[in-house]
Amino acid sequence: TNLISTIFIVIKLLPIIRGELYQKLTFSPDYNLHEIPPSDGPLVIEASINLSSILEVLEKQQLISLETSLRLYWKDTRVRPTESFLEGNDSLGPYITLNPKLAEKFWMPDIFIDKAKSVRKPVFFTTPAYLRLYNDSLVKYSARMNYDVACPMDFR
């Protein structure tokens, strides 16, 4: 009985997630989240890291633990927001905000943090992240990340 209830709940939730996704935006028929978005030349991905806090310095282990916000921006012309759902406007233009869990439906760039020993996504009640899609197909993903970075501490 519990298994049947669980399956029923999952099946009932899927249309809600799909409904939010497909009402608010349109994917091109050839969209494949495993393929890099089309562009004239190399795809430009802008990134910024905002250092929020130095959580810990471990001198003997030569590690620094950092709390940051990582922001990524790129254009994906294969996906567009539905104009009637545009809810905000900032310096980049009009946008819709999507549940960050829907990021798994989008192509995402691979991230490599040089000398990172471990990477953690803090989780509170929800993951501290957001996903925005702008009217010109700009995708903005922002997430809070903590990581330990190797740092030679030879200060001579």
C-alpha cells in the first residue's frame, strides 16, 4: 500500500513540474540537454564567483574552506520564455524565474574549480539557487557553493 501511494504521489507531481516547465517556456523540437547550444563560433559562458565567507583555514593541511555564490550566464537559442510569464526585469532584460530543480532539464556547462579538494552544495529547506531565463534566451544559473581549496601557505 505504501509503495502504491508513493508511486501515485510521484505520478501526480510529474505533471505539476512538467506543467510549470512547459507553460513558462518553449524548447525547440530538436532540443537535447546533452548537446552544447548552437552559436556562431565558441559558446561564450560568463561566470562570476562572489566570495561570501572564509569558513576555515587549515594551515597544516594547506586548505581553505570557502562559501561562495557561483553565477553562470550563456545563451541557448533553443529555449525561450513564454512572454505572458515574464515576471521581472533587471539590467539584462525581462525574465522568468524557474524552480532551480528544473536546471536538470537544461544544458549546463561543466564546472572545474582548480585545486578544489571537495565541493559541497549547502541545503537548508531548499537548495539556495535560482534559474532565470531571459527574453533573449540568456540563461542565468546561480547557486551557493562551499568548497575546500588547496592553498600552499608559504608566506616567506
